[in-house]
Amino acid sequence: MVDILIRKKILKIQERLGMRIGVIYGTSSIPVVRNVSETLTVLKDLYKIGVKAFVLPKELFSDITDASDLYKTKYGDLLKIKEEAKRYNIELSLRHTELTEQPDETLKIFSRIAMIMDCRTFIVTPNFYSKIMPKDQALKLAVYKINEIVSGIEGRVKIGIETTGNINDVGSLEDVIDIVKRTNSTEPIINWAHIHARGAGILRERKDFGNILNKIKENIGTATLREAYFLFSGISYGPSGEIKHIPVQDSDLNLEYMIRESMSMGVRGTLIFEDPERERFILKYMDRLADMVR
């Protein structure tokens, strides 16, 4: 009975918020899923409490090194995960934030995986050339590479371009907007902690979140805010930006400001919590979240 009441409350929170709420990589009992069995267990556990989105980690697909592995040995496993997520009405995404300066094969393989599993998006950070060339060149080459990969994939899959947390990397909000405007089948992934860290704590007041949302609206369009994709976590930062992710409760990043400003602007989409406690964070914050969306 308790699980049913929790599920109903979390579903109601998502209905009022207008966004799916989800977690990243796993649960408190399985922090990072690494095989099909663990993934199916996590999806079932998330369904029980009413969570409606899940981000799959790159580790789950670490043994897929080329297209032949994907279709000959792993295709059935991908379909199992896809069908289970569909049965539980859980939106899947796939994330890889450690692409090398030779990202071609990884981009191709993971884009195909995302397509087969009917993922909402394949999330990448656009900083894969930042360490080997100046930022303006790295940005141009990232745009070229993403377009090249997308045009070579049969079927429709979106690539999510995530804001990064280090000021020396490609991945500011302006960079992400620029990439999305100049590429096909891409969408912005707004990592609020990274934006906060890059600006040395720029998101102090509720209006600061509104400024970010307005910039997205003005440059990419209102439709983007109706299908937004947010990552939210705590973060510590220094002069160069991100130091490390920390629990939301230990951070100076205000979740309530983000939620209230998003609701006032009619934002819809997906909100992923990247907290060390995984789903336990949502359960602990459940009553506070309910107050925020009233």
C-alpha cells in the first residue's frame, strides 16, 4: 500500500510539473547498470515508485566495439531493454561524456544503439576536440563531425548536446545553442550544474534561471522548451568551473527556483536528477517537490 501511495504522489508531481522525472545510470542498490539483467531490475524498481525517465550509461555497452557486435550478438539484448521500458512507460536516453579526439566510431555505434532502443536522445558533451585545438576550431569541427555522423545513420535519432562545466571546454550555453542551430537532428541538453559552475555560481536567483530559458527560447524557439531536457545536480566549482558533482542538498544551486521558473514559462519535457542517492533523492524530496509544483 505504501508503494502505491508513493507511486501516485510521484506521478502527480510529474503531471503538475509537466515533465518526466528520472535518474541517471542506476538506483541506490545498483548505482550503474552493466548488463541486461541489472537494467531490467532497475526499470522495474523505477516503475514501482512512478519514475518515468532513465539515462543509460556507456558502461552498459562497453563490450560493443563495432557494428558487427551490435547486430550479431547484442541486438536481442537491446530489444529486451527497449520493450521493458516501453511496457513501464519509462523514457530512455543514452549518455557518453568521455568521447576521445577520434570520436567517429563511438558516435556511430552509440547513435545506432540509441536508435534501436528507441531512446529519446543520445547525449554527448561537445568538448571532444577541446584538448587538441583552440576553442573556435574545436567548435567548428564538432559541428562538422556531428552532421557527418547524423547524415550517415539510417533512421531517426537525436543527438543531445550537453552543456559542459569547464570554462576551457567547448560547451557553454552559447556553444550548445550554436551547435544545435548548425546541425541536424540535435537538441540542447541543459545541465544546470554545469552552467552554474562555468559562471562561478551564476544561478543565484530565480530570475537567473529565467534568463537561461529565455536565451534558449529566443535563439532556438519556443518548441524547444516544450520538449526540454534538463540534468540537475549539486556541484562544487572554482575559477575554471566544475570541480566535482555533489549532493543537491550540499550545493548552492536552488532546485525550487529552477522548477518554479520552468513552470511559469510553460516548460515541458524531462528532468533528470544526477544525485548520488539516485531514486532515494526523489523519495526524500517528494514532499518538497509536491510543494514546489503546487
